[in-house]
Amino acid sequence: MSSSDEEQLLLLLALKNRRKKRKWVHEINTTREQLGEYHRLCIELLSHEDRFFKYFRMSRECFEELHNLIKPNIEKCLTNWRKPIETKEKLAICLRYLATGDSHQTIAFSFRVGRSTVSKIVKDVCHEIWNVLQPTYLPKPTTQTWIDSVEGFSELWGFPNCLGSIDGKHIKLKCPQNSGTSYFCYKNFFSIVLLAVVDPYYKFMVVDIGSYGRHSDSGIFENSAFYREYVNDKIILSPKPLPGTDVPVPHVFVGDEGFALQTYMMRPYPKAGMIHDVRKKKFNARLSRARRVVENAFGILAMKWRVFLKAIETDVETAECIVKAACCLHNFVMMKNNGEYPAIENEEQAQPIRALLDTALTNRRSNNAALEIRELFTAYFNR
């Protein structure tokens, strides 16, 4: 074979093996403004409030207000290269992802944008939702916040001196890279934990997001910034007597068996040894009535934002942004609807989920002061 033949053969092989040049925008996505879901379906939804709510999980007024709040932070400048995606379309993509939990690729096909574009939009918009809504709709609790919560738990749930209902929810993740077993929880999947204190109206007062799934609720709580600032050797509200009594009793949180009994934390009596003890059963029933508020809040959160019904297929940092944004959106929609969550029709309902239904019991020994306080509540509920 001559040298010229070899050169031609090498040239043919090079042309054959050369990768096809990637396009800046796929030809399917060039018709986004004509055939994309936002520019067709979403425009039609503006004339149908009920369908708009089902699609975005909020009313049109809430959507417009939220858009106006985050618009300055997600808007991009027009360049000579291409026209940026509208800010309303970015918000629509993010809310639709949160509402359905569909993959980024599925959302990308629907809205006729790139998969990486959807990924970046979800992360950026969720980050800005938290930055904009958190100071107003999930602010740092004040003394008045705790007073209002105590009054609400007493009036609605029959549990006086209750500061809030506390529990943790495992947010299922796709296995994070190089994480070992840090995120692997007792439910046999990878997760981060959303630890929340909820008021009597199903709104989040305090959230701690991002702890390893392998950690216990009690451990996460005692290592949280909230615990260091409000609970550790501090008094949120001064003790006061229970209604109809004279002995001052501390204000407490209510939790399940995953939390240790403390002077600031009430948990149920152990089931073993109380089969015939009516007093303890009545206390457990009253505590359960108040404690289930946080489980109901988690259920509302997951039914509204169905991204929590399956594993979140993002990195841990983005998953934390998603959870923080959803908690703010939960309070935002609740407050805009005067504390009422409009019902979602039955065909969209999934089985209700409980936060940590099978949580492991803590074996920590309770101190005498905590036992005495629980006895005071037990005596009050058995009057």
C-alpha cells in the first residue's frame, strides 16, 4: 500500500470516528415558544382557575405574587446570541417539578428546553424562593410566635403549655456519590432529614434540613442551631400553671418515642407496662392528638409537592434547596389561603405518608424532673 493510500485510509477513519458536532439548541427546542408546554397549556390555564391550581398547586394570585418577588433575582439579560427564558416560564418549570416529581428529562421534553437547563432552573429558582420567602413566611421565632402557638395548642388540641409539635421526615435521595453509609437510614434507603417544629395550624415554625439519614431525631435535634439558641439551658417562655392548677409547669415540645423525655420535651409513656393503666393511656392519647399535627403537616407537604413521594435525583446541595423552598411554599400558600389548604381531588391523592412511623425507640434514661413534669400533665388530663 502506497503512502497516499495510507493517508486516504487514515482520513476516512478519522472522518468516521469523529463525533458529531453538538448543537447549541436542539432543533426540537427551537419551537419552544410555539409548542412548549408553558406557551400553550399554561396560557390556557389562565382562564381556568381550578385547573391552574391543580397544575401549579397554588392560585393565580399566589403565582403572580411569588413571581414578582423572585423576578429580579432570576432575570437574565438579553444578548446577541439568544433570547433568555422568561422568568414566569422558569417559575413554571420549577413549580411543575416540585408538584409532580417528574425527572428533569421529562420536564425538559414538556417545556422544550434542555435537561441541564431544567436542572439549573430548579436549583436557582428554589434557592431564590428560600431567600425571598424565608424572612417573611418562615422567620426566626419571636416570643409572640411561641405565645400564639401555646394558645393554639391549648384551644385546638387540648394540650396546654405546648410550644410546638416536633418530628423528623426522611427525604429520600438517589445515592450520593462517595457518601458511604452516611445517608443510609434505618428505612433502607438514602436520605437527608427534615426536622421540623410545627404550630397548631400546620405551619412550619422551625426547620433543620440536611442532616445525615443515619442520625436519630433526638441526636439531630440536640445538634441543631435551634437547640443551641432556644433550648439548651434556656427558657423560651416562663413556666405557668396548667388551667385550674397552682403549680407552675414548664412549656414543652411534644414528640414521639424517638425523642428523650426532658423538662422541655414530652414523649409518650412506653407501651410495655401500661396495659391496665388508664391514666397513662389518657396522657398518651392527649399527647398523640397534639403530636400528630407535625405528621399532618408533613403529609400536606408531600401531597402538595409530590417530589417528596419518590427519590430526589439530584446532588445533596440541590436536594436541600428543594426542601427549603418547599417548606417556604407550604407556609406561603397556607397563609395566603387563611390557613386553609384547598383540597386536591381524589384521583391525585396518594396514600398518606407518616413522618417516621417505625422510628427506633431511644433508650436514654430520663431525669427525675422530666418524670415529675410528665406526671403533672398526666394528673391534669385525668382530672
